[in-house]
Amino acid sequence: MPDARDDFAIRHVASLARLRLTPDEEALYARQLAEILAFARQVNDVDTTALAAAPPETASPRPLREDVARPSLDASLSLDQAPETGRAGGLFRVPRVIG
């Protein structure tokens, strides 16, 4: 059963993400979050004491590729195409997309 204490998280998370939710959205997301948390509690209650703590020794790790330096995009090329630049620091400004 969903826990009523989980309802507080919707407004808090929305404010951290700078989202404005309608009351209908708050109710929907509260219900969805409560269902997710209830399922997580079920998963947490599964008895895993009989399972091995580590993967079998037959499992081989994936090989890692060599870390090789290679040329990248020239900074002046990206700064030339940026809408607003602060060339002294090699930075550029982009429009704000979240209000």
C-alpha cells in the first residue's frame, strides 16, 4: 500500500526542477511515485540471502579500449559559431531554456 508520507516529495522535486504543476498533475505524479516506492519496498523485501554475493568466476570483464589522445574540435571554430562569446575565457553563452 502506498505510504501517505510520500506525497510531500512531489512538490519538493517539482520545485527543485523549477516546474509548476497543476493540482491534477500533482495528484497523478503523487500516485505514480507512491506506486514506484511501493514496488521498491517489495523488491527490498525479497530474501536474497541464498544468492551469491559476487558474480560467478566464469564471468569475464569486458576488455577496455586504450585511452588514446586524438584531435578534437578547434575551440575557435566553436566560438565563431556561438551566439555570444567571452573569448578571454574561451567560453560561450547559450539561451536559457528553463525559466
